[in-house]
Amino acid sequence: MAKNSGGTRMGTSKDFEWSHSDSYEDVLHDAQQIFKKEAALGLGNFMQRKPRKVTDTEYDRLLKSGDYIEIVHGSSEKGINELVNGKYYINNDLHIAGFGYYFSKDKATGEGYSARDGEKMLTALIKKSDILQQSEITVRDRENGYNQYLGTSPTLKNGKPLNDMYKKEFYNSATIAARKGYKAVTSKSSNIVIIDRSALLIKNK
């Protein structure tokens, strides 16, 4: 899609204004608005929640229970502090996996990030039942999602139809997961996208 081609917002139903534009900035804006609306419907006031801190003993007990998996996130010290204590951040990038905080099930991946100058690694637990598996997302889930916002035959301002790639970015995997009440979703790699930070359990330091 073309970057920096702009676009003017045009009203649609359901209190959502679709730009009818395929510029990167407009698709990103539209997708963010849809995500916030759908996630609030599925998860409530999710943006205000933070990771839960537990003792080392509790952390180890939960990990051994088999109900949780351990995941890692590599970032700067400031970035990790913002994730744990700061305001919710909605990514400024389009991706079919969607908006949220990207963690990895592969510890080596996190260690690779943390090996960079000034980078740290955050290790956390997440309950398996809080995660929607990418394989469980159906074509119908996506179609029902973007159809309710864009209509069943969406066209751009120039009259051309909206292609399938753009539709998937409008109503991405994180949006689907949040609407279903899941706090996280897997991506096609070893990544897990955290939507609701309260799903994360971290050691109390």
C-alpha cells in the first residue's frame, strides 16, 4: 500500500468512521480504532490493567503446574518499565497478528534481543487458557469482523474494491482474540501477542 498518500475520513455506521483509503496511515488508524472498540467489548477496561507480580515461590509453583508457559520480551530498560508500569501502547505498525506486546516462547530469541547494548529481558508466565491459537481463527471470524465495519462489498474512494490483505490488517488476529475474550494470541512464529497485560505474571523484585 502507498505510504503518505493521505485520506479524508468518511462516516459509516456503528460509530466508526472508515477512511475508504488504502494509504498506510489511514489503514493503520482505522485498524487501531477497530481494535480498541472490539477489545473493549471482549475484555472491558483492558488498557488500564498491568502485569501481576508474584513471589519467586509462586512463580515456580505455577510454572510447574503445567497450566502456564514461560515467555520472554527483549527491550530497553525504559521499554520494559513502560510495559510493566506505564500507559498502554498500541503499536504503530500494521501486522496480521495485530496490536499488542510481542513476546516469544523461545528464550533464545529474548536473549538475542537482550544481548544488544542497553537491552534487557523480561521473563513472564501466561496461562495457556488465556491464549487464542492462531490455528483456531477461521476465515469466517475474519469475514464477520471486517464486514460489520466495512460492509460486505467494501470499496475505496476511487471505486476499487478493498483487497483481502487490507481486510486482514483491518480486522487482525489480536482484534479477533480480544473480541472473543482472550488476553493473547499466537502468531505464525514462536511469538505470542499480549493484548491484556494482566495476563502476565512476573516475579516481584
